[in-house]
Amino acid sequence: MRVMSWNVWWRFGPSWSAREVGIHEVVRRVQPDVLGLQETWASADETQANLLAARLAGYAVFQRSSIPPLPDPPESPEQDGIEIGVALVSRWPILEAHGHPLPAVHREPPTALVAALDHPLGPLHVIVACTEWHTAFRDDHLAQTRALAELITDPAFDGDLPVLLLGDLNARPGTPEIDLLTAVATDLWTAGGGAEDAVTLSSSTPYAPLEAVRQIDRRIDYAFARPGRPGRALVASGSVLAATEPVGGTYPSDHFATVSDLDEYAR
């Protein structure tokens, strides 16, 4: 099972149309089985996730969320009337999906997407989320990752397959926010042999938010998994970054994507 998580930077920046071409090309090359998207867009008629699912002959679902807030007023006509949120693209049909509000006291609470996929071996539960990043709202940030740790361990998701969490969690490994999750789930990047010094929000891109001092030049994007039943083992390999180079002269996003192969799930 190839698992991919990517913040695709909505329709921000001056080169949205060119970036969209690059996003499609990266997904075509990677061929993920499960793709979690953050900062993805939806119009009244279409979603970015559905367009990517069509490229993969797969399935998609979108969930509006408040992280990050929409620009008000819109910065360009291409942003007018466009929602922002999280989404899931899947090789397998989506049995059920719903929004799960995350805690916040400083601004509108973000919403995680919770879905069950019709995997041949049984329901595969996947959570997609994007959490708070602002240093002034760090209490919300910690509360949101705590809520995600509780969500991924919900006994309602127990079963024959692992439970996945794909997210832009806006914190590097070893921080209190991420420690809450590594205490209950496996970081597939690390399990799959990914480089310890990997960066997913890099100052090398022209869109880099240099003001994000806690996130810039850090690995802040994740795929976590926990066994569906006690005693099961998770084995991952091939953890790599994708979208680290321009496509047709344009970087597809301000984030790089994480890709890991979940190879084995057995006693």
C-alpha cells in the first residue's frame, strides 16, 4: 500500500494554474494507493481531489476546513468562491466519510476528514487533517494533535487493517505535538527508512513562508499508522519525498510530499 500525504497550497501564489499541472504530474508519477491532501480546493462544481482521482482511476472525498483561513478579500479571481479543506484520494471505493471537528478557542475550529475505504481485506480507516500553526495559538495546536491521537486510537476503528493518519501537523518530530502521536502510532517516514533530516517545508522554494519560524526547514508533514488489533506488526519501506523539484519550471507547492510503502501487516 503506497501512502502519500501532501499539502498542495490551495490556490495561493501567482502561479496556481501552472502548479496544478505539476500536482497532477507528481501524483501520476507516484501512483499512491491512499493520498491525503491538505490545503486542497473545491469549487461549486468540482474538487481538486476528484480530478486527481480521475487521473488514478480512483475515488475521492473533500471536507471543508478552516486551516488556513481563506483570504478575505480574495487575492485573485481564481480564488473567488473556492473552498479550502482536506481531502482523500483512494484506489478503493469510499464506504463512508464525515467531518470531525478539532478543538480551538482562538479561531474557527478546523475539521479533520474521517473515512472508511473498501479495501479487499476489510474496512481501511483513514484520517486526514491540517492543524494550527500560529505561535500565538500553540495551545490550540497542542489540543488538536491530542485530539488526533485520541481519534486514531478510537476502538471503533479496530479491525483487520491498520488505521492511517495523513496530515500537515505543523510541528517537527520530537515536539510535544508530535510526541502525542508517536506515543500511540508509527511514523511511517521513520519506519520506512526516511532521512532523519528530511524537510517538507523548505526555504529552497520560491513560495517558502519564511515567517513560519517553527515550521520552515522542518519535516512537518506525516503519515502515521497504528495496528487495527493488538499484536500486529507494521512494516514500512521506501520513504521518500516527492515534488521536491519544479515541474515545467514551477514548484507544484510550497510543501514537499511524503511517500511511504506499507509493506507488511502481520502477526
